[in-house]
Amino acid sequence: MLLFPVGNISGTPTITANEITSMTVTGEVFLYKLKSNLSSYTAPIKVNKENGTLWYEQSLSMILASDTKELRSEIHLLAQNEVCCLVEKANGTWVALGLNEGLQVADANEYTSGVLKSDRQGHVIVLNGMENDEVPDVADALITTLLGQQSPAI
């Protein structure tokens, strides 16, 4: 997963057929290597029939199976920003969450040191946001470009 503050998106991303084909991101892009079969996102459509509006309620749950002082510092900074998350799905395609209005760290976060040797030591981070548009795919060429801007992976 790639993550960066929404405020670091320069200009307007180019979206064709619900796929982001180009976007300029200034500053660092953070890469988090998530464990398979543990992290997930949802983006159900919500409708208010009284006023005729609809939106997508986006939520991302990340399991980070590590704990370092650097990671804790990044999580602290993450919690202070609205972020865009580019998430790689199990089939290898990428989608963008929080592209326009951003995702924010929710209250449902936890750190666990574990009790038994078999327990996970790490973080569960939940990010939530609301967007007016459906979740767009992200072109592979854009992912390659943004990977070149990444900070060291955690």
C-alpha cells in the first residue's frame, strides 16, 4: 500500500474510464507492506433519499505486523493528516481510497505486544473517509512512478 497526504497532490489527477492515469504527488510517498489475508477495505455506497445525495463511505483496515520507533513516529504523523491510500488488491490491480477528501485515522486503532510467542506484535490501523465518486483504479505506470518517490518501506 502506498500512502501520502492528500495535500501533496499537485493539480488535478487525470481520470479516464474510472482509472487514474496521471497524478503529481510532491514529497514522500510511504510504502507499507501489508500481510496477505489480513488487511482489507470497504467502500459501500450510501444514499440519502430525502435530499437525493449519494456518497461512498470508505474504510481501510491495515494490519502492520511489526513495531519500531520509526513506525510509531510515522503512525503519529499519519494520524495528523488526511491521506490518500493506493491499495494493491489480491489480483495485483491497484485502487485509490481517499483521493479527493482523504482518509483519517479512526478511533478503532490498537497496538498489541502479544502475550504468547504466537501472538502478533504490531498495529491495527483503521482509516475512514467519505468520497463523492466511486473508487478508481490506478494505472500501473503511475504506481511505478510513485514507487520511485517512496520512503524506506516498513
